[in-house]
Amino acid sequence: MGVVTYTRKKREERRTEILQAAVELAQVHGYSRITRNQVAHRVNISSGLIRNYFPTLGALRSAVMAEAVRVGNAVIVLQGLSVKDPAAESAPKSLKEKALETVTL
């Protein structure tokens, strides 16, 4: 049986890694459907460790939306607009318009 070793990462590096995984999952599964367990599995950490960075699921989702707005991810912003997320609603007008253009009628 092999020995499993873990590398301790700097706090900001770990937070970025968690947030990036959550954004990727939101892109695939939906912003309101991401869970700590999914993110933990993606990053290979415990879901409890995520609470050190994002104390609630709401805090994680808020960070995901803020990151989506920051990078201009129209797909996630559209999801945020549909649930009246404050960060999505305060996104630049051009990003909100781009998000609405992704809707297929």
C-alpha cells in the first residue's frame, strides 16, 4: 500500500483553486446546483476544508458569481440573473446583454 502525501498550499492559492473548481462546475452543472462535495472532489480536499474559505454554500456561490462577472462568463451570469443574484444584477450592462443573448428561444 502506497503512502499518500499532501502538499500544504498557501491560503490564497488554495482559495483560488477552490473557486476555479466551483466556477468550472457551475459552468457545467449550473450555478445554483454546485455543492461543497462536488468542489471538494474536484480539488481533492475535504468538504470541511472548503468551509475554512467559504463558511456557507451561499458564500461560495456569491464568490462564484463575483468571479463570473469579473471574467465575463455570460453563461454563469445568466444563471445569476435568473435567480436575481446581486452580483449578476450589478454586472456591466454589456455583460448582462451578452448573457441574455445566450438564451435560445
